[in-house]
Amino acid sequence: MVIGIIGASLAGLVAGKRLAKAGHDVTVIERNRSMGGTLASVELDNMMLDYGVPHLYAQTATFQEYIQKQRREEDVLEWEGEFGLYDGNVLHDEDPQSLPFTFYAFKDGINTIAQRLSRWVDLKSQTNAGGLTYIGPDRGKKRSWMINLTNINVFECDAVIIATPAPEAYGVLQTAQDETAARKLIRVIDDVSYEDRISLAATYDQPEPEWKGIRCENSSLAWVGNESAKREVKDKTGLLLQSTDRFFRENEDTDDEEVKRKMLQTASEVVGPWAYKPQSTYLQRWKFFKSKDPLDDYFMELEMIDAPLALVGNYFGGTSLENAYLSGYNLAEYWINKFSDVAVG
């Protein structure tokens, strides 16, 4: 089959790789220049900093197997050690609510995951999918679906995977609801809501701190991460500051420089005055950073035999990076078995 995937998220890239390995012709359409969504890294002052998801951990054998494979290739390190808690007034050395898992980080940045997965697919970046057109069973030589691109072009395919956050998937599905049973999917994903965050990556000309990360309560920051600990850099420091959802909403219309000032001020209250004066910074506003109420299943499918369509993403099965991985993985395994007798188009 020719499969079109809308969104180069982790779930979309995992599904794409597995389906491509099974012999299908897979194209991923991504509106941004970068891929991977919150698998995001940036280089500042010769240091790589993660500014999306700060680390990963595994609860299932499937994801643990993936992590161990990366470890064998010496790309992944265990990111253990001191995780503190800032309660709004005092910084505590230990976080009593720290998850009881082994945390991992990529030596060259967490975006390494997306870079490697994308090698298996045809990636069309900076290409926006505006909607879908269902061709139907009497299509002659045409394929089942047309993905309508906002540059007036179309991409024809036999099957579609929508691997975007739920509100964006909702918008795409609406364009096909009059021609298919897409309303059933729309009604379900309409109830999914998200936490939004602002991330600020910053570098400092000073030795790295001893702690690895700090979870914050009663603060405008949710997380302060020591990125230099992942890179084994001792003579300078890289921090990741992540805001709360509330801070994002309160500062949606605030200019970036003022947002930076506020976040750095709070960071200085958490870890010390030095945090207020970075060398370099990079700010990212994350819409749909983390689902508040994920769906129980790992994917949803529009059951049309002649025109398969499915949804995967970070709102299926849970809220962690692992759940997004499993969403794409499980759909791919299901389709590989379901369409094993379908010839590549």
C-alpha cells in the first residue's frame, strides 16, 4: 500500500518505520521544518540541550527493548542521580514523588530518535496537510484518499495515518466527515484536552550543578533540568526551564523577551542568582505538550476496508513518551497483519 502519514510525531515516525520495513510505501507529511514534535533539541554554545521531553523511561518490554537497542549503539546513557523538589519556598534535595524508574537520555540530544526513525520514510517537511478527500470504491485508477496540501498539491494514497495532537486531528477529520464515518472518531477525540508549556533552554559560563533535575510546585516553573549532566560537560552549565500550563495561558500574549525574564527570575529563586544571567537562550512555546486525559486505546481506526484510516499520537494509552511510541508501534503491527496480503501500490 501507499500510506500517507500526517505529522512527523514520534507515533507517526514509529508507525512509518515499521510499515516501511514491512514493504509498504510510506510518506510522512510534516508542516514544520523539524520533526519529532517534543523530541526537540537545540545546540547553544557548542552544547546540545533538549527543550521538549527531558528524558525517557520504560514500563513495557516493547519500549525497554527499544531503549536497550539504542544503548548497545552507545547513544543512550542512564540519567540517574539527584532529583530535587522546589516547593515554592525551599529547594529539597530529594523529590518524594520521583518516579521509580530508570531514566535515560540521548548523548547527542533526544531528537536523535526522530532523525533515525525518519530514515525509513519519504519525509515531506514544511508541507501542510489541509484536509482529506475520500475517493471511494468506484475510483478507477485513483487511490482511496487524497491528502489535500495547502500548497494546492495533493498526495494520493491507499491509507492514511493522522499522527498529530487531537485538536489538529479533529480539524483534518472534519474535512472528510461528510464522505465517511469520521464523525465517530471526531466525537471521541473532541474530549481530549492538553497542557501547554513554554520551554527555555539556557547556557551559563559556570561549572555544572550536582543535581540532575528539579520538579517545582507552587511556582510558574514545572521543571528545571540540568542538561549539561547528559552531555558530561563539567566546565559550563545548560538548563532547561519548563513552565506550568497556567503560566503559558497567562503569558500567551506576552512577548518572548518578557517571558524569558520572568522564567529566568523564577529559576534564580530556585537554584541561585546565577540562573538569571545566561549566555545564550532558546525559547519555545509548546501547544499540546501533554495530554491531560488520554484515551485508553493505543490507536483508533476508521474501519473502511477499501480506505484504511487511523489515529495515533501522544493522547493514546497514557501521557508519557513511551505511550506515544506504543501508539505508533501497535497500529503498525496491527496493519502489518491485517494487510499482509495487500500488494505495494
